[in-house]
Amino acid sequence: MEKIPMTPAGAHALERELGELKSKERPAIIRAIAEAREHGDLSENAEYHAAREKQGFVEGRIKELEGLLSRAEVIDPAKLSGSVKFGARVKLIDEDTEEERNYQIVGEAEADIERGLLNIRSPLARALIGKDEGDSVEVTTPGGQRSYEIVEIRYG
């Protein structure tokens, strides 16, 4: 099975979500199903069907999280340095617009571009890997070709 790179923060967030689902969501759904059963005829019981649907979603998410965590290879960026690699926090300047952007290169399971968490498999992250401060990278995006200069690389 292929290992999934993950930061300690990403692994912790997934563990927290898994704990929440198992300790709060799952028991609440079981209670909702029991209450809905008490209403009698299950074939036309909307509460019962809604609770069962939610149960299916929660159980699926639990299995997904358990699978991700079992294959996780937690990499602590604080122990790394040098050129851009997994876990790096990178400050970039768009060479066309002079806009500054900050990203951390993380695993697929924890990626969230809105929060600056860049999937290691994304075109931009792949272009950044192995580069140093001062280097320029060319990236093909859905909006066309973009050029970025690496201003700063931090770990930890």
C-alpha cells in the first residue's frame, strides 16, 4: 500500500475528526434511528430514512479516515531545511502581477488551497520541489502559463 505523506498538524486534524465521528456523531445517529423506529411503519418514516442515510455517510467517512491514517507517513517539517520539499512554507511573488502568495506543501488529504495548504501533487507544488530561494518557476495553470519567484522558504 502506498504511504500518504502528511504533516503532524494534518494527521492530528484527521484524528480529531475521526474521534468526533466515533464518540459523538455515531451515538447520536444510533439514538435517532432508535427514536424513528418507535414511530412505527419504517417504509414511510422520513426521520428513519434520513438517519440511516446520515449513518451511511458517517460510517463511510470513518472508514476513509481510518484508511488515510493507517497509510499516513507523518513528516515533521521542523526537522527539514534547504530547498523546497514536502512541508515547506513558501512565499512566492507572481512575476506578472507582483502579487505575493504563501503556501505550505502538504499531503493530498490535508490540502486546502483557500487556507494556503497546497497539495504536493498539484502542478505548482511539483514545480517548486527542489527549488531554492531566488529561483523562478514556470507553471501551466487552467488560466495559462504563470511565473513565480521563490522569495522565502521556511520549515516548522
